[in-house]
Amino acid sequence: MLLKNIKDIAIENGTWSIIRTDIINLNVITESIRILPYTGAGLNKDEKVENARLPYFAQVFYYLVYQLKTIPSEDAFFTRYIKWNDPENTNPKVFRCNGQELSVEGLKSRLLRTYPSLIRDIHCYYYLLESEKFQFVNYSLVDDIFSGIDITVKYQDKLYGISIHIDTIRATKYKKKKENRHDYDGINEIILVAKFSELNRVGKFYLLGERHLNEILTKIEAADFVGVR
């Protein structure tokens, strides 16, 4: 028996993989979200930070979920992001990135505005997984960043890429950027447009639920007849 819920440790052509099971589940995710504080509402934007190409927030977020076996607090998330991406910096007001000096306050504002969507996405992953409606449910950081697909599911032996879109001004702008940046040809993409007013409030966050699962299933079943791009 392998210990610490490790299913396998594999090395393939020099690439290491550690496969762990039973790290977290939907209940653990939901209950951790319920008690999380959130201070990101209404923070000022720094245009220099907003326009900067920053290291991906999602990479640090998902690594921390894997490491901590729960959702990281906003302070843990921000602290680790700084530590990973500007480890030598001793100025608490400046974040150095790609030859630029950026405001730490502005960086925190941008990171905290992304934080709820990262929480919503991982909760959605476990919601779809534990619905048992799909043959498998997959999240890939590479697919998310470089292909614009939030979650991939297999349903009746066909693969579908789920793109989650919340109908806020900020989310709409981000979705347009993704469409311009990524090539969706050949991908069975299902776009879930969720009204913010129809999200489920858990603590200080807003999450997807049963109505959104049903909408995904409806779109998938319809796509089998009309085709998807």
C-alpha cells in the first residue's frame, strides 16, 4: 500500500508525475469557502498593474490547493505569489516583474479580483465530478491558460470543453480576450453563460450549482444534433 494517498509516482521521459487521490472533495471545498474572508471588493485599480503581463495567478492558486488540501486564504495566496515571483525583493511596496517595478497594492487588488473566479472554477470542477453525470471530469492548467478551456468532460464517449462565463462587465471583457487569444477550432466547446444573480452564495463567494449543471447537460445533448464549434 502506498502512503499519503499517493496513487503513483511516475517518471516518463524525464518528466515526473505524482498522482494523489482523496486530496479534497466537494464538501471540503464548500465548507472551506464558507468561512473564508474576502477583502477584494472595491479596491482601487493601478493601470500600470492592470496592463502588465503577470505570472499566472492560477498556477500558484492550484499549487496551494494541492499542497494545503483546501482553498488557500487570500493572504496565503498573495504571500505565496510574491514569494514565488519576486523572492529577492525586500521592498514591501514594490513588486518586480519583467523589468518593471509595480505597486504591491495594485497587484493585490488585481489578484483579489481574480480570486473569486478561481474559487468558483475549482468548486465547479468538484460539483461536476461528484454529480456522476460524466465519464470523467478533467482540469488542466495548460488547457485553461493556453486553450481557454476551464473544464473538460466526457459524456457518452465524447469530449467537451466547458468555458464558464459570468455575465459581468469584467468577465465579458475577459471572455473576448480569450476568444481572440485561443483557437477553438476542433474543440467541442460548450459555453456556459451564468447570470450573476443566479449564482449560489456561500459565505462571501458566489458559486455555480444544479441549474448550471443542468444547463451544461442540455447544451451537450443539443450539441450532438446541431454540432459545436
